[in-house]
Amino acid sequence: MKKNIYLDYSATTPANKDVVDTFSKVSLDYIGNPNSLHKLGLESKKLMDASIKQIANLLNVKENEVILTSGASESNNLAIFGTINRYPNRGKHIITTKLEHSSVLECMTYLEKKGYTIDYVNILENGLVDLEDLEKKLNKDTVLVSICQVNSEVGILQNVNKIGEIVKKYPTTIFHVDGTQAVGKINIDLKNIDLYSFSSHKFYGLKGCGVLIKKDNIEIDPIIHGGKSQSNYRSGTPALALIVSTSKALRLALTDLDKKYDHVKSLNSLLRDKLSKIDGVIINSNSFCIPHILNISIPGVKPETMLHALEEENIYISTKTACSKDNSDSLTLTTLGYNHDISGYSLRISLSYLTTVEEIDTFVEILDKKIKELKF
Amino acid sequence: MNRVVLIKYGELTTKKGNRKFFINTLYNNIKKKMSGLDVSISRDISRMYIEFNDNDLDTVLEKLNLVFGIHTYQVAYKIDSDIELIKETARTIMHEKTGTFKVATKRSDKKFPIESIEFSRQIGGVVLKDNSNLSVDVHNPNTTLDIEILERYTYLYTDKYYGLGGYPLGVQSKGMLMLSGGIDSPVAGFLALKRGVKLEAVYFEAIPHTSLEARKKVIDLTKKLCKYSDSMKLHIVPFTKIQEAIYKECNPEYCITIMRRMMYRIMEKLAKRNKGLVIINGESIGQVASQTLTSMSVINSVTNMPVIRPVACLDKLEIIDIAKKIDTYDISILPFEDCCTIFVPKHPVINPNLGECLLNETMFDYETLIDETVDNVLTLNITSEEDKEFENLL
């Protein structure tokens, strides 16, 4: 059987074996609930505290600013609903972009029905947020600005630090950043950010655990009530083994980050180089995108058909993102100004530090073959 | 350009004969604190000098803020005593500044060709020409640019930072700190450390009435104090039997008074065993029933050993301020029972009578219990180092 060539790392990553070992050790050895008063509980609590401390240190935030959740979707929901529920009198205006993940966009659609005004800030041709437009749209009724650091389909990296500076001019506006596609891939600076979401399984951790960083100068309401657990902002018995695994996965992901980044960058240029020589392939990701994500379009070949054709050869990529599999055009690409020929035919290739040059070679070779077969 | 931290000594300048010992102690303390960093430290009778890698500046200053015996420090540019070079450096330093300024030159090298006042004037002119946002005010300037011209080097600096003050840790003998989980005793410990006192901490524990979480809290507090003293012994006293005996045998109103008397007796014994000369605690006059002057006097009468109460005359809010500064407050307010909060009588006596205490203490054989307790003390060596306990999992 042919070896799998997995090029869908932005959908999810394979768990690191050391992380899985930690998960099983903790599950077997630390049986106490961290909130129990007895010795076993205390042992678990100590381990949980140490894990959270490590996460806080790695991200340069305080320990009480780390909230563990079930994943990035919950973190995004908690950030958004937590803010608007906490500050119902600060105004009913929210600013976001059309480059967001569905777990942000769907919240916005819901809130619109509930009477909130949702403003989508303009996106420049290069994919970056139009900062002038953002300044124009911000006003004293803006309760929340929610912007993803790295777009999941095309990979555009926003300057969230700069955006944060602009939002800070309105002291009652809270700035949330969805960092799901950024953590573990690039260096993170949370200086100007109030709320920051991410998920463990995007950096070789396990599915089912996410983080919301909440700076201690702002407050949010919980969306899952039930008293103090790991934090006051999210109830439920702390998933100790997942929390420890997340802490470990984050540490491992950030180890040699620059070296891993450079490797992916060189793979990205190799891939671009090879794809540019194939007729009918259009590269949509530009120089503002992180090298881990390369979005392409093959006008005339239905993305899903190509996905399954590659699947026959044990190659795995994605159409749009794994979380938006319906047949419509890509909202991200439409927002970036592409017409149906591009936005209706896009594919996402996502790379990892685990990806090899051979995998890229084989992928391009087979893609070329498939295009010739499928394009009439 | 090379930068160097200039350290001015604290109160130790007043210590004539011991001055060298104080400076050497400070030198060793700073050296220990900086271990792992690529720095070179030198000293003379008036100052200490730390040369460092430019990238390490923040770390060096962070660590200096944990060392007692430093009055102030400055980050100075250290350059050759060359007139043009001094001018250029002065320009660089003052380039971003705004408001008023003056230049103050000190010339210990009298061979330097220009006199101090004239040189200050010249440098002032150079700075003014470069930066139009500045104007001169020799009486009340926003910024003073100090220039110290020595034979080989010249130092230039503007900002002065305050260190922790106090005496270098270790210039005094040892004290035994009564460390509960509360807000006051860690602050008392910090203030004692500040006067150069070496500390060992003592925690009274009454398992199962108190929990391991309460113990962890005290360990965490000790760790915070260790930031200033590298390591500290923590003696954990198994106090359950004595406490139970008190509550079984004694007048409830006197329970707290007698409990404190028992603690002092144990403290004295532990101090003698560990070469401690004084007892230090977080008592603050009038804060609770056992801290009225009458209570203090009756409790204190069990020992001749000096009892130092660094926060005796501070208001609670003043104590809290310090607790927040030394980062112990958040730990102290965690809600675990300690042995002073269990078995609290409804009406503890505010003005206890010594005779009543002595009478109550005849009700049980406390001396045997105390000896037994002291023999079973558990001693931990605490350091500020991160817990490596979970290293294999994390």
C-alpha cells in the first residue's frame, strides 16, 4: 500500500507521541479531581497548576489569564458571548471580518438576529484588514472587535498588534483574536490583545482541548455555568489529562519554532515553484500568507472531485476548510475579490514541519496527472 | 557602546569598621543572583559595577530588584575619556528626551583638560543644538545628564532607579519566622530579610483539621520569600495533639492565648536547635484578640528570646500593599483553614490574665507533648526554583 501523504495539517495535526504518552500517564496516575480536597485531588491540582503555569509562561501571560475549554470553537464562542453578556450596556455594535472561521461568523449571524449590528471591516486586495476603514467603523458603541490572526483558508496573517493599537483608542471596546491557525506556527505577541483563542489539535496536541487567554483587566461572563472549576469562566470537571497534554504540546510546538518555520517556508517556495509550472493552476495565497497554508484554484475541475481523485492515491488535501464543506464559493476568496472561476474551484494545501521534499514532489507529480485526466 | 550598571550602596555606608564585610556580602549576593548570566562584577568602596551583554539588561535589572543592600542604581554608558566621544554619547542619550535638562560633570581625573563647569556648559550646548525639544534649567530639570570623568573611563547616565534598600542578606544572624498562611507573616519575613536577617520559617500544622492544601500554600509563600534569599528551611510542626489537648482541657476563652504560648515555647526550642537568635512573626498591634498589648505581654512571657514584630505598627492596608509588592497576597488569600482559624472560641479573651493562663496550663502535661512535637518536626529545604516535579509529564 502506498504511504499516506497528508497535506491537510490546518484541518488537524497528528498527535505527537510524547503528548499521547503524557495523556495516558496522567489519565492512569492522576485519578483525583483537581477540585477534590483530599491528597489525590491536591496532586491533580498541583499538576494542573504546573501545566497552566507553563502555558502562561510560553505565551508571556499570567496564570490567571489562561482558561481551558473544549477547543477553539468554544473559545471563540466564550470570547464573543462572554463579552456581550458581560457588557450589555456598552453598545450593540461589533466589528469583524469575512475572513473568520465559521465559529466566529455563525456567532455573528446569531447576534445579528438578536439585534446587534455587525460591521464587516473592508479587506484590502492583499488580504489585510483595511486599517483606515477599521478606524472609521469603530465608535463608542463598539463592544467587540473579533479578527482572526491567520485566515484558515488562504493563510493571510493580519497585523493584530497594529489592529490592537487602533482598537485600544476605544477603552470600552474589547479585542478578540482567533489565533487557531497561528499558535505553534509563528511567534505570538499578545500585548495588544484582550482575548485570544486557540486549540491544541492544530499543533500536534489532542482533539478536545482549547484555550482562551483572557487578560485580567477585562471581564467576561461564562457561557457554561456551574461554579469554579479550572477557572471561574468555564465550568466542568477539569480535563486534567487534556490540559497537561495541551501544555506539553504547546511547549514542544514552540521548541525550535524558527527552524521549523524556515523548513516550511522552503517547502512552500518549492511547492509554489513547481505549481507555477503546471497549466491551469492558479496560486491564491500571497506573500502576506503564512507558508503553512497554500491555497490554489484549478478552474474547471470541481474541488471535491480533485480531492477524491487525490485520495485514491493516498494524498489528502482540503477544499476550503474542513469546517465549511458545503458547495458554495469560498467566502474568503470572494471577500478577497476573486470571481467564481477562482473562488468556486479552490483547494487548500497545508504543510507542516513534518512534510518532506519527497512528499511535495510526489504530490505535484500526481496533481499534474490528475488535472490532465479531469480537465476536459 | 558599552553599558554598565552602577550600584550605590544602601545604609551600609554608615557602617565604618564593618563596611568591607557588608560590601563583600553584597558582592557575593549579587554574584549568586546573576549566576547563569554572562556578567562581570567589580566593586570599590563607594560603588559596585556590573558589566553585561546588552540583551540581558532587563534580566539583570529584574534580578537586582531582588537584592537587599542596594540604595540606587543607574544604567550608564561607559566610554573612553575622549572629548569627542563624550559629546557624541551625550547627544545619543539625550536625543529622544523632551522638557528641561542640565548637565552635571564630575571630574575625578584632574588631568582632563576642561574644568567641570565649563565642560557641562559645552556638553549642554552640544545637546541643545541636536535636540530642539530641550531647554536648560539648572535648578529643577526634568533630566540630569551626569558625566563622571575618570582617568580611563567616563560614565554618562540620566535615570536613577531605587533598589530594595536595607542590608545585604546575611550580615545578621538567624531569626525564626512564624509563617502561617496569612497576609501578615510573609510580609514580616520580607521585612526581616531586608534588614539582613537570615531566616528559617516555621509552620504549625494541625492535620486533619488543616489540609495539605494549607501546607502547599505555606510552601508557595516560602518560595516567594526565597526570591530574595535563594533558599530557606521550612519547619513543619505537627501541632494537632497540643491543639486538641488545649481544646479539651482549657477554658475556651483562653484557648487562643494558650495556643500562642505553646507556639512560642516550640519556637524557642526550634530556634535553639537551629541557632536562631530571635523569633519573628507577623503580629500587628490590636489586629486580633491575641495581638492586644495585654495578650502580647502574656503570650511573650513564656520566653526570654527577643520577638521581632516587623509589622507591629503597620495598618492592615499598609501590610497588604507590601504583600502585593512581594507577590504573596494572592497566595495568602486562598481560603484554607490554618491552625489559627480552627477552634476559634466565640469570645476569645482580649485582656488575658497570666495567672489564669498558668492555671489552665496545669490541666495537661504540655512539656512532654511539646518535646514529642519538636522531635517530629518535618524540615523541608525550599528554593525559588521552579518545580521540576512534573518535568517528565510536561
